[in-house]
Amino acid sequence: MKKYSFKLNSKLKNIAFGLGYLVIALSSTSCSDDRLDLQPYNSIQEETIFSSPALIEQAVMGMYNAAQRGDYAGAGRGYPFGAAYHQQNDMRGEDMVNTATFYQATYMSAINGSATLNNVYYWLDTYRLINRANLLIEGIDKAVTKGLVTAAATNRFKGEALFFRAISHFELLKHFSRPYQLTGSELYDFGVPYMTKGSTDLQTALANSDVDRETVSASYVKVLADLDAAEAALPSKGTSTVYRIWKDAAIAYKTIVKLHKRDWAGVIAEANKLDGKFSIEADPNTPWANNAGNKESIFSIQNTATNNPTVNGALASMNRGRLLIAISPVIWNNQMWKADDKRRGSDMVYSPTAGATANRKYTNKYKDDVNRTDASPIVRYAEVLLNRAEAKARLGDPTYLADLNAVRNRSLANVSTQAYTASTFTTMADQVNAIVTEKRIEFIGEGKRWGDIHRLINDDLVPTTGIPQKFKNGVPLATNYNPGTPYVFGAGDIAAIPYTDRRFLWPIPDVEVNANPKLKAQQNKGW
Amino acid sequence: MLIIGQKFSYISSILIIFDYDGLNNNQSALSGAMYNSLRQLPNTPIYDPKTPTGYNIFTQGTSSVVGPWKNNAIIANGISNIVYVLNNNMYTSNLTRFIGDVYAGVKITDWLKYRAQFGADNSITDGRLYWNKVHGDGFASGGIVEGNNLNMLRYNIQNMLTFDKAFGSHNLLLTLVQEFQHQRSNYIFGGGSGLADDYFGQGGPITNSYTVQTSGGSITESALASYIARFNYNFAKKYFLQASVRRDGLSQLPYANRWGTFPGVSVGWTVSNENFMQSIRPTLSDLKLRASYAKVGNTDIGNYPFMSLYGNARYGDATGLALIQGGNPDLKWETSVKYDYGVDFGFFNNRLTLSADYFINDQNDIILDRPVSPLLGIPNNNIRQNIGASKNSGIEFSANTDIIKKSDLVWNVGANVSFVKNEVTALVDGSDILYNIDSNRQQVGIIRIGESIRSLYGFEYWGVNPANGNPVYFKADGSLVQQDAMTGAYTTFNASNPGAAGSAASLVAADKKILGNTIPKYFGAFNTSVKYKNFDLGALVRFSGGNKILNLTRRDLLGMDFTNNSTEILNRWQSPSNPGDGWTPRVIAARSAYINMDGIATSRFVEDGSFVKIDNITLGYSLPKDLVQSIGMSQFRIFTTVQNAFIFTKYTGIDPELEINGVDFNTVPRQRTLSVGLNASF
């Protein structure tokens, strides 16, 4: 009897053990359906992003991030507006020299649609920024409709997004489309696809991809419409940070766009709106020594020690640290730039004292090549004044001189003897030439030269003919720099390329035409 | 009455600790081991006693490169002195891995068993990185230091019920399994740049020794739940039938498409066990016919591939959020359907065995990144999609025999060969998908219906214009176009009148062709072993062929900037009277884009990837049994092995096996290793 019950007990133990184990094991895995609903830790799903004012502000910062850093094959090199704007625009012109291989493809116009990544990523990252701007506008609209935020609190953010959308498309027009004034030319009349809807997933992507390039004038209309809407939505800058977009930036950029449209009266009207809001600093170096607090900068992109376009993109790194972009003898020797001009001084120009690059000239506007904290200038008041000066000169208004001198006189060693007077320039061509040349001198390293080359093709007064003749690729000799003695082009220097050559405009990248048959049919001429 | 029988349980575990001293093997990094060493100028020394470091280094401003020595120009692309970098940078990691299993079960009856099993695999990798402050990739930032920790845990729970009973000659086995698997990766790193002194880099991040702090981390996880039923039946060990079905739910797919059903069935007939075969048994000792069908799903598709995600995107020092992944809410299971028909033969008491198989493997709803128009601004311009289907079909043969089988001499030989054909059978929209590498810098391949997946795709090269040294390519219509090496402009080319100027022409995407398939059409191995008394000698020979490789390493060694070139450049075109090999164009500095067509594949760099490799030769000696047993061991053998011994190939690169998807781009070669070892059993 005892034996039997002992056996039974052990059998019961076994049953208990087996069933208990079964219960535990099965119950721990039975609710596998929720176990499979795993949410990511590193990122947030799209549905929750535009649900509160704080999150919307984060999305605004995300949009600025796309302007500041971009995604250049996985690295943030400042495409489009953190550094590439300045570097690519200047490398297309003749006032800066590419000293090694870094920007050679752009500098020598040796581009193709796939391997020369500088222009490929210019397209890719600019549209990446445009999409973030569109998603922000749509997200804010949805949140306002749902009552999660008020229109008053978020209109400003929409204005910032509209500004980025406008200047991004305008930037693409400068490189991929014919100049506005060349209507009926041999260059095709294609603008750039103007994207106004955001894409977040496969379904929206397919819905939004049916776009074409339209015409150049249609694109300009949309750029100005966005800038007007931005102006209406944004508050004035006042003393707020220069690292965000305010109404004044939209107005300033309209002077640029209208200059390209040759709408001289429009340029003057816009520029007049900024009277009294900004002023030209007494020392030309002040905007560079004091990025955040100077009275001239209207909008600049912020860079910090832990967040900047890196050693492979940051303006200080390329111009001063790695010496990959030099000031060209072409502009250095220009006779309209006085030899004792303050802009040739050591605070604005870096000239190594020893080594293989001794006595060559590099811009010192971007000074921090260790931590790369210099801001990237997008527009400053000096440009607005020079735009207005040119518009006034072309309309025969003699008050252009006040604007020109406002920008120029602060850099002169001796204003009383060196300033321009009403009698210095007698013909309109001379006047406009003086203004355009002053812009070249004033904006070295700021990415403004290409825009002027592009808009002045076949101009009636100061025509450009295409990509200009440039100094050869490589480090200039110290003996090439002679203020006042114009540089004479010789063997080895890069020949001018007429605007009818296919290289005047960049090709739409292969990665775009391969994915988009509509654009493939609208590729630029010769590519 | 239910009688609970014996319990059984099992615990096993393995602990692995592994220290790894590594290299930067990034394909385009300035200090990448292969990228850098191939490009070093051949006429500059490694060391220079006149510099502070003792190495040949030229430093100016924020630029530090290998020194030019007696050259008039500095090496291009900022290439550093790789020996200094190798000796002074640190890439170490310490891996601790624990793999353990525990199961316990009950025998409910003698034909019904239940078992519960739990397994875990936890690997912890602790890493330290230092990019030296004095020279190399860390120079511009004042030295970069980082410590990181990656903790990966995968666990697996299974409940199994097994029914195993024989009814006369019918043997039945039914298994039911419920399984859940989960893995999680937990990563954290900290460090910074701007070191006070090189001294503080050697130990990884040291508190307060660097000025700019960086830190971060990431967590990812995925899970799979499965329900499986397997049924095995055989009759008298002559007729075999196996069927199974499983239902799997994958966390990485959207809710609507999460679950998939995957059946399989196989049949076999061991003919040699039949009564009518017994008479020829001594000769034909084994004959089996088999056929099978199975459908499986692919779980290796990324962690959250279908979601639209917003991630961190800072502006200045402010945090921000932006779209970082475009999602696809329609993503569904990628499945593979396999058919196999085979026959096995055994002769002379299985002294000679042969087998042959014919297989078809259809992949459906293949999940790949599909390019979308960059106008849309989707991150990476890619969205994960089920892009199409492909088919692999082929035949396999294998044979094995003991040629000599005596008491003190055994010689065994085996061989196998497979012939495979791969073809893409469907693509979404029917349109081609281009395949790019190196962050889209190189457009190398194409996925197109009717072709092998990721075939090489680019322009077909004709040769060099003997009059001016320009490279010449074929257009789609067979006409020839030359590219001006100086300006990049295309003009027509007439082979019978090479000096003629030619009219303006173009070479566009429509002129690209399929340049070759990257998947081998045949491969196999041959192995042999000889055992004579106490010596053993074995060798393994592998072969593979029928595939092409795009040799971009070779292309970059013909680059036109101031870095090293291979000896192939000596055969370039130099003048009409010295036209070189007719294949290598003229040289002009900085014109790689025009002379080598950088960024687009051309047939000039497409090579045959066939090879025969003697991969493994081993020679061993075992001490005599009685000697070994007297010391208390059961076996003691010493051996020496050569691995990666010899390659026979026409491929001009270092190793034809080191292509990734058919492209050789600065890949790191396998070393030939000679090792000596011993086996001891107690």
C-alpha cells in the first residue's frame, strides 16, 4: 500500500511537473500577435509627427537640417545651402580657383550625369529639402484643421517652408535651366519641376511623380508667388536670430529673383522695403567676425562644433584649412579693386607664410577650420543695395551711386580720394559694370558670381558669353597675384565655354532620368 | 490511465571570447587599407628621419598627407601614409558570446513525447577606436576617439509534441511545434574629438581629455512567431513520404500581410530495398529516387522596412525631426518555391556513390530597394518594395569513392559539380531597376526581365583610336563613337579612317548593354584524401566559372590623378607611331571621367571570373595507438594545413572570389595561411 502511494505521488509529481511546464511555456508565447507589433526605438512613425506645437517645431528644425547639411552619399557636406551653394556657384565662375581635385569637375565643367557627384547631389539634396518643406506645410495644415495647433502660432513656420521651397527651385533654375532673358534661344525652354506636394511613402510617391519641367517663366512665377506668400506669413526680423528666416529674407531674395527677371522697378520696390532695417557695418570684416550679431546679415545658416558640413564640406575647411579653394588672380588683379582696399587685408584674406602655398591668397571670411562653426551666409544687406544700385542705374536714376558707395566706401583706405563720384562713370554700361564688378569683389567666396554670369548672358550693357575663361586648375604661383595688373590668360588656363555649349547647363542626373521617363524626354540639350 | 514516464532534460552552453584587432576596410576611405595602399606612389619612402614622427608625412594647415619626397606635386586625394596609420590607429573589439540551450520534456506514453526548449544567443562586442591626432583621418579633427558596446540577444522558445509509432511496416512520425523567436540589438557609443594629446588616444575615451563630445545609441528588434506541423511516413523503409506546413508571422511586415503559410512535401523510394533488387545487391547496393517541393519565406528584410519614419535631424545645436525612411504599407512576404528531383546510386557495398539532382528555385515578390524619382525627395530615393520574381534552375552531380581500401592504405576521392541558370522573370511595372554601389557613385548593374539578376550593365568598349588615343565605344546600333580625352565631347569614329575629325555624336543611356552575368553558371569541388599507416594527406580543390566580374580596382589603378598606377598604364597610347596595346587610351591629368568613364561600367574592365582554387591541403601524422594509450590519451595527431594555397585564373585582380554582386572594388583579399596544429583526445 505504502509502495503504491509512493509511486502515485511520484507519478502525480511528474504530471504536475509536465502540465505546469506546459502551461508556463504555452502562456509565455501564446500572445504572439502583440509580440509581433514592434515599434522602432530610433525613429517615430509619421502619423505622430504633426500632432503638437513642440513636435512641429522639431519638424521645422528638421527642414533647416536638410538645408544646412544634406546627404552626400551618406555624409552631410552642406548640400544645398550649408556649403555647396557657395562652393558650386563660385567654382562655376572665374573669381575662385580649384587648387586640387576636389571641385575639379565643376571648375573645369567636366561633368557627366552620373560620376560627377557635385551636380548630382545638388539636384538630389535640393529636392530633399523641398520635400521636407512641403511635408511641413501639409502637416501644419492638417494639424490646424484638426485643431491641434492654431494658424497664428504656425503661420511663421509655413513662411519659412515657403521661403526654402522658393529659393531651392530658384537655385536649380540657375544651374539646370536657360537664363530668363534668353527666350527663344537655342537652349530649351525648360524650367524645373516645381514640387508643391510632400511624399512620405510609396503611395504618395507614385501620386506625386507625374510632373514635368514646364517653362522657365512658369517656374519664375511660382518662385515669386512662394516668396510673396512667405513675406506675408513671416514676421519681421528685428533683433531676432539671423539663423532663422524672417520677412526681410523673403524681401531680400525677391530683389535677387527680380534682378534675374530684369524687373528693375520691382527690384527697387522690394529693396526699399528694407530701408532702415539693416545697415552696412563700418568694417568689412565685421559680418565675418560676428556672424550672429552684425547689422548686415539678413539670413545665414548656422553651424556648430558638433553639427557642421564636416571637414569635407565646411567653408572654413575648404577655403582656409585644406586650402582647396583659392582666390583667383583674375579678380585679385582686377584694376577696379584698389590695392589698399581693406578687403585685401589679413583679416579678410589668408596668405600662408611658408610652405608650398606661401603668399597665395585664400579667403579668410570663414575663420574656424578646427571646429567649423562659421555660419554660411545666404543673403546680406550689401547684396540688396548693389541689386538696387544696378536696377537704378539701368533706369537712368543717378541715385544708384549712393547705394554703390554705401557698400564700397567702408572698404576704401581713403574715401575722400578713392570714392566714386557722379562724374566717374558717364555711360550706363560703365555704371553697371562698376556695380557688377563691385559685387564680384565684395562677395568673394559667397557663391554669388554664377548667378550674375547666368543672368547677364547677352545682356545689352555688360554681357557675359558663357562660362568665362578661368585660371588653370591648381595652386596659383605667388607671382600670379599682382593687384592692378590684369591677369593675362595663357597656356594651360581654361578656355571660355559659350552658352550654346551643352556644358553651360548641368545635365539632369542619370539617377533622375532613369527613374522618371517624363524627365528623360526633357533632358537638357546635348546631354 | 495516463502514465507519465521518464523525464529528460538537457543543458548545453558555449562561451566564446574573441579579441579582434582590425583595419579600416572602407572601400573609399582615405585610410582604408586597400584603397590607400594601392594608391601609394611607388617612389616615396615610408620613413623619413627628418620629420617629427619619423615617417614620410607632409603636414600643412589642416592637411596632412604622405610626403611627396622628390616629386614636384603632392599625392592626390589627401592620401595618408598608411604605415603610420596602421601603426598608430586603433580598431579593437572584444567579443564575448554565450550560446545556451535548455530543454526539458516528458514522455507521456512511449509513442507521445512533449518537449519545451529555450535557447539564447547573446553576443556582446566591446570596441575601442582611435583615429590618431597626428596624421590620418583623425588629423583634421584633432584626433577622434570612441568606445562602443553592442549587445545582441536572440532567444527562442519552442513547444514540441511528437507522435512516433509504428503499425507493422508502417512507420509514422508526427511533430507539432509552436515557436517564438525574438532578437534585439542594443548599441551605445561615446567619445569625441580634439584630444589634448596623442597619449590619451590609446586607451579609448578618457574623461576630460577631449574637447568636443559625441555620443549616441540605437536599439532595433524583430520577432518571428511560427506554428509548424510535420508528418513523416515510411513503409518498410522502402517508400518515404514527408509533408509539412508552417504558418509564420513576421514583425517586419505590416499587420495586414504579417502571416504567411509555407507548405512542403517530399517523396522517396529506396528501390534497392525492394525484394526484386536483392539479387543485384552486391553490385547495386543503393538506389533511391526522390522528389520534393517546398515553399519558404525570407525573414532577412531589415527591421522596420514598411514604415514611414521620422528620425533625428539637428539644425545647429537644436534637435529636429525629419523624414528618414519612405515606407510601403503594402509590403508582403518574399517567398521562394523549390522543386528538387534526384536519384542516388550506391555500388559495391557503397564503395562508389553517385547522385544527381535537378532543381528549380523560384523567388517571388523579391524585396529590394526600388529607386524612386529624386524629385520626390524620399530619403535615399529608395523605397522597399516587392519588386519582382526570379528563377534559378540547374543540375547537380556528385560522386564519391574509395579507390583503394586496404588495412593500411585508404584513398578516397570525391567530386561534385552544379550547373545553375538564373533569370529574372517579373518586375513591378516591367521596368528595369539599376543597381549602383558606393553610395550611388558607381552605376554597375541592372535587374531586367529575362536576364540574370544584377547583370553588369554599361557601355561596350571598342578600343583606342590609333590616331589620337581617345577611347572608342559602341552605340546601340553598332556604330562607333569616340570620346575626346580632353573635353569629354563625343564624335563619330570610323575605324578605317581613324584620323578623321568626325561629327558631333552622343553616347547615352540607350546605348548601354548587358555586359555579362555575375552569378556563376557552374561551380563545384574535388576532394581527395589518402591515409597511409599513421599519415593522412588531404586536399580540396574548388572551381567556379561562367561569371563576369567588373574590376573597378583595376580601373582605379589607371586613374588620371597623382596616385599610383598599375603596370598596365605602360601599354597606353602615346602617339600614332607608338599606339600601345590598342586597349589603354592616352593619359591626360585629371581626366579619369573621360578616359576611364568613371562612374559607369564599361566592358574594358569586365573580366572572366572563372577560377580553380586549391583551397586546402592538409598533412597529418597520428602517433601510434599503443604509444598514445600508454600516456592516457585516445588519439594524438599533429597536422599542418595550407589554406587558400593556389589560384589558377585569368582574372587580373587579386582574387576572383572576392567580388560583391559581381564587382571588385577595393575588396580585401583572403590571405594564404599556413597553420600547424594538434588534436588530442582523452
